[in-house]
Amino acid sequence: MTERTYRVGGHLFSIVLEEPWTFMNYTAPVAERIRRAAAGEVLPIVPTRAGDEVPARTYVQHKAELPADMSPTILDFSQYEPFFCETPQAPLFRLTIHAGEPQWLAEGRADGSIREIMRVDDRPPFYYIFERDGETFYEFDAARDRIAGTLRISADYREGDYYPKPGFGSYTTLFQISTALMILYTYNTARQQTLLMHASVIRVEGQGYLFLGVSGTGKSTHSRLWLETIEGAELLNDDNPVLRFDAEGRLRVYGTPWSGKTPCYRNVEAPVGAIVRLDQAPRNEIRPLSGIQAYAAVLPGASAVRWDRSIMDALTATVERIALGTKVFHLDCLPDPDAARTCCAGIKEKSIR
């Protein structure tokens, strides 16, 4: 087995590969992108909007950049490498990728001892959630009725095991591994005033600005408008940043290895300047939110384990603290440059106080 450790949002986790899986050795152009992202440099990456051609979701951008010994058992973790960390500290959690599915797992599903408690099948990624003796199981559906693999989470959430189904390639396996890691991250960090968010983030003058909204609202479009319109704007993350209160009680936003369709995996962070919930509208207008309105604007953007009360209690307490101490806004907007200018000016001029 081989193991690598990463630090995301201040939290350590490890990925362990069981044979025959191996970590990719990166060619020079890929290694250079990883180096620059690890150093926090601005990369020539723009948000991928609905309808845009989707780029490669790693730092390997072309087949020519694959190593000469490339095989189906080599996994490309280049999106994680900017967060690689050499440390004697124990990780908060560990995910082990196994060679295949054990017999006991199939038997448990067949005899009903592994009991289904929930399914998420309204939009991808599809998964089904099971439980047995305090352990939780996620069955990942690569497409309708085509199970790609199963994640087992230990009762204390610290150990995860991913069992891929035979017949799926490394790309599908990597996609499910990323989903598994985000689930484990949510389980293990919710009690540490940390949220994995669904948002696009721009950094300007050292401040991070998060744009929230339901899928299709135009978060990536709005971030791109900031990049094109607001001087000094740079993309921090385009889909799954982390929010965390630091030791001094300041809310900070962090880049992560997860950024949706946009390969922006920068190891950077910033104090949060504002959180903005977007809605499409025939005009551009921004207004501050406070109290329950601010809470209601932030909560839907947080990744959650809604069937675990202790985790949800911790998560909602963090959202409440954010709502009480952070500038939160609602922006009605068009997909035009004036939307970015209206948003930027409103954040600077208006206050929830």
C-alpha cells in the first residue's frame, strides 16, 4: 500500500492505495502547474459556465502529458497535489482505495443486514445510503442503475474504504473517490466550525467573496464577470471552497482539490469579505441581509449530512455564527458586466450593521 497526506482548509487527510492502484508520476508540464497552484500563483483558468466546453478536471490537460508508463491502474491525483503535506501528525481521516469489492459487502446487501436509509437520485452524483452496526455505506451510481463502487465509513468517521466495481476505468473511479473524500470531509470537519460550501469564490485586494445560488443560477458566470470587470480579481475556487473560523475567530475561505467543472485547485486562502446569494432577474440590484434572512441565504450552500443530528447541530451552529458576524447580501442580477460592478460597489458601500 502507498499513502499520501493532504491539508485542505487546515485539516489533514490521507489517501491510501491498495495494489494494483498507484499514484501517477507527473510529467514536467503537469508538475509545473502543481508547483504554481501549491504556491498560490494565479493560473490562466476561468470559470466554466453552463454550455461551455468542459476542460480536463485535473492538471493533466492533454494525453501527451500522461506518463510513458500510463496504465489503467494509475490514478491521476494532480488536483490534490497542491495540497500535499509531509507531516508526522495523524490525519483527521483516511480513505483507502481497495482492489475490488469484498464478499461480505455483497452478502450484507443480499441478506438485508446492510439497511438502506436514504437515496439521493434527483441529480448526479447519484448515491444510496445504507447503515449497519454504526457504520455507514454509500453506494455510488455512475449512471442510472449502474453502481460504480461503495464507500464504507467507520462508526467514528475516521476511516473510509472505497470498493470499486469491476469494469470501471480510472476516470470514473477518480470521480467517485473525490465524492467519497468530500463526504468524509463533511463528516469529520462539521464539529470544527468548518463548512464545505457549494459556491464560486473571487479574491480581490486580499478579501474572498463567495457567490451562492442553486445550480444554474450563474455563479460561474458571475465570477467570470468579476474577472473581466473588477481590477485585480482572481479566481480562488469555482465550486467547493471551504469556510472555517480560525483561532482568532475570523472567517476564512480556502481553495480545495474540488472545483466542479473548472480545474482551479489553488492552495490559497483569504479572510471572507462577503457572501452573496444570487438570483437571476431583469435588473441588477443588491441588498444586505441580516438575522434569519442571512442564515437562510447561507445554509443551503453548505454540504450536509442531514440524517445525522449531531453533525447537523454543529453545522447549523456554524452557519448561525456566520450569519451573525459576516456581511451577507442578496443580488438580483443579469449576466452582464454591470452585475459585477453593482455587486462590488454594494459590498463596499452597504453594511448589515
